[in-house]
Amino acid sequence: VTFEVDTDRAVRVAAAMPEGVVRVAESGIRGVEDAQRLVDAGYHAVLVGESLVTSSSPTEAVGALAALRS
């Protein structure tokens, strides 16, 4: 077990989850591109923290994330 963040793993795991399961990605989302990739993989929600805290414009970052569509 490592603490290395790997969003590719989340994409692979999503493919193995049964239909009807609510999928939530909880780590390693560095920005809107990562979040969109996870949404495209079938995730219903993403937990975003550090990327908002470190953003030069958190308001814009939240807006971009809120605009994501599946």
C-alpha cells in the first residue's frame, strides 16, 4: 500500500463497478480536466479539496467544476 495518488486507478475501478452503484472519486483531482475524466469514466461525484485551496481563483475553479457534465 502506498499513498501515491493515481486517478488512472479510479478510471480502471469504475469499469468494474456494477450498474446502479453511486460512484464517488475521493482523491487526486487536481483540476477540471481530472474531474471531467472521472465523470466520463462513470463517476457521479468527485471530492475536490486541494486544487480549490491552491487555486489563484477559487471562485472560477468552482464554477468550472460545477459546469461539468456527464
